[in-house]
Amino acid sequence: MTVADGTPTNLTGFLGGSAPPRRARFSLAAQEAIWFYIFVAPWLLAFFIFTLGPMVASLVFSFTKYNAIQPPEWIGLKNFVTLSGDPVFWKSIRVTFTFAAVFIPLNLAISLFLAAMLNLRVPAMRLIRTIYYLPAVLPEVVTGLVWVWIFNPDFGLLNYILYLLTGIKGPNWLGSESWVMPAVIISALWGMGSGVIIFLAALQSVPQELYEAAEIDGAGALRRYFTITVPMISPVILFNLLVGTIGALQTFARIYVMTQGGPNYASYFYNLYLYANAFSYFRLGLASAQAWILFVVIMILTLIILRTSGRWVYYAGGR
């Protein structure tokens, strides 16, 4: 801006204000950036050291023969070829996917049913919700030991209850090839508290106006459930499906405590074989190859679920 004689003047000063010096503004932005990197540095350092670093190292080791004592020897794709011809490897895959195929649908269905029950208004509901959630916060080693006692064929609680109610002598749950997988699935379902709580939060977020409008239109309880409840909580169903799939394929601690893969490899999960190769046989290169195979399988399944979710997941703000 200029005055009548053409002399330039400061617009901010003309309006009665004052602009902060450019150097001061730059200094403030620089200070904010410095503090940002200072606060985020511990997380970044831990990520590079304890997550990204080991991942890159395992990828390199998957192409080597390595036993943690001698230097790694580059062998290319030999570890993957060895696994492709290993019957124990394929057995562990069958066991893991059989468990996942049964556990994941049951986990979703039972979790949603329990969440609906816990959403009812009854006395002492907060205490009941806490009791249902407690198994989810217990370490898997502890829960595994508890279930070893429950499934004991001689003095276990489950067989005692069966004999008391029906007079039937229960099976050797963890020692039978036919019964070990049902026992493993039952023990895994006991820790579904996290999924139940997430479903409960989703159910409580469904607008009550939708139910009232549907009831006025004459929709029954079952119709309201499948036309309102399920679509409104479908994003949460997707989330629990993804988390359940990843968790089922990575099952390890509870099975290691309960069965160690027996009997006769009937519960020999994929991660048990990976652990054995790494820390029992010290075939770290082979174990690294197994880890990356599992990573790729989980990534593919996750992408398939996400790509197909658009057909059945409803978002309130649009699909």
C-alpha cells in the first residue's frame, strides 16, 4: 500500500497491528519440530531396533543356513524348497487352518451372542461383564495350565461334571487324536472377552431411534436384528474377523502348555513347528523362512477379507 505521494507503507502498521518478525515465526516452528522429534525418537528407535531390524534380519536369514553358532551361509531358496517337501510342515498347516476354520466363526457368533446378553439391563450387570472379561487379561500360559487340569481324564473338572450329570466317563481330551482339537477350540473360546467387549460397545452405539421406527412399522425382533443391528455393527464384525483370523493363525502359547503338539501331531500348530526349528533344532534359517511364509499368508488373507468387505460392511457415512 502507498500514500498519496507514492511512499510505501506497512499495511499491518497502518491498520494498527503488528506482524511478528519472520525470524521469530521460523524459530517457533523450528522449536516445535525439534520437540516433536525428541518425543517421537524413543518410539522410532524402539521400532527400528526391536521390530524393523529383526524383520529385515529374518528375511535375510530365510535365504541362509544359520544355527546361531556359525556364520550364516547363503543357500538361496533351499529353505523354502525343504519346507515344501516336509510332511510335518504341511501337517502343521492343516492343523492350524482346521482350527482357524472352526474357531473363527464360533468365536464371532458366540461373542456377538454374549454381547447381546450383556447389553440387557439386569441387576449387577457391571459385575457380570467384568467376570466375562477377566479370562481375556490372563496370560495364555496360566489359562493353558488351568485347562490342562480341567481336561484331565482322571480328576479333571469337565469329566467329573459329565459323570455326575450323565454317568458317562469322559474321554482323554488331550491324549486322544479325536478329542484334542475340540478341547483346544473350547479352551480358546474361553478367552473371547475382548471381542465380547468390542461387540458390546458397538451394540450400545446403535441409535435407538432406528429400533423405534422399525417397531412402529411392524418389524419383529428378528427382522430388526438382521436389518438394523447387523448392518450397523458390520464394521466391528470386520474388525473382530481380522483380529480373530490373525490370532488364530498365530496360536502358540496355550497349545505349547497344553499339548506341545501331541498326540501324534494332532495339535501340532504352525508356530509350534516354527518354534521347534528355531530353538530346539537351531535351524534359524529354516524358521525364518517359515515366519515369512506365515507373514505372506496372513497378509493375503487380510487383503482378501478387506477387498470383499465392501459387499457386506455398511458404514454410516457411506460405503
